[in-house]
Amino acid sequence: MQHQRVPFSTALGVSALVLSACAPMQRHPTFSQAQLPAPVQVPAGHQVAMETVGVGHITYECRAKKDMPSEHEWVFVGPDAKLQTRGGEVIGKYWGPPATWENNDGSKVTATQVAVSPAGAGNIPLQLVKANPASGMGAMQGVTYIQRVATKGGVAPSMACGASSVGSKQVVPYQADYIFWKAS
């Protein structure tokens, strides 16, 4: 059997090609919060861990106002949404109360609201929440903050809420980007 010598530069080039094929794919540019209002920006010292799109609905219930029982209003009951990658793959769910984000790997996190900021007519507000320690091992482990941005829909119904409709519920569609942050 006769062996041929491969020039060093060719061998080096082939090795680099093989190694680059085995390397993980480059990530998308991370979410920029530069255009967000200051109250919903994540404090320095954190980096984006995951970006998702929540698609689902929010339930509201007609109830008597807390301090004015003769008046009524639509009250937020809770969300129910699928968490998807930007490519549309379902990777988890979001529901409440309490506000809970769960990844398909079984890890989940709850959080407490830090701030909100208006998002435009007909859209629920932008939001920043501080995460509680996650349960389960996986994608939600180590999440410190979650931002709700790019909101579409989800506001309380415009239909009347009065004494005759107390207890009735309305489901409103919504969509929002949920950006998960971890300490860097």
C-alpha cells in the first residue's frame, strides 16, 4: 500500500473545516433593551439566557370594585400561553396565578413584578419581573429576571361589566416576547 503525503496546509484546512462543522451554531444577536423604558430594563450584570414568544390568552372576570362595591370592573384572572422559539417550536408554557414559566424540560420559575410600562393602545404593558429560585433542573435554573416586551393584545374586554354580569369571564388573545436573563 502506497501512502501519499498531504501538504500540511491542506491538512490544516481540512482539520479547521471539520472542527467548525462540530462547533455549535452561532447564536442570534441577543435581545437589546436599549429602546425599552428605564423601569423595565434589566439591571447591569445580567445576560440573555433565552428568548421566547408567548402566544395564548388572558382571562378576565367581571367583579365589584374592591373599594366601591356598587361599581364593577374587569379583573385580571390569569394567563395561559405556549412559549415558543422565534422559529415557532413550542418549548414551554406560561400560566398563573402565580405567574409561572415552565420549560418542556420540567424546570419552572415563578416571579414577582418589579415594574410595568405602557406598551401602546390595545396592548398589555411591558413588564419586568424578578424570578424566584427555579424548581427542577434545566433551562429555568439560574434565571434572575424575565421581561415581557413586544406585547400585542391582552387588555381587559371593552364590553360592559355591571351588576348583571358579575362572575362572567372573558378570554382575550395576546402575544408577547418573554426574555429570560441570568447573572453574568
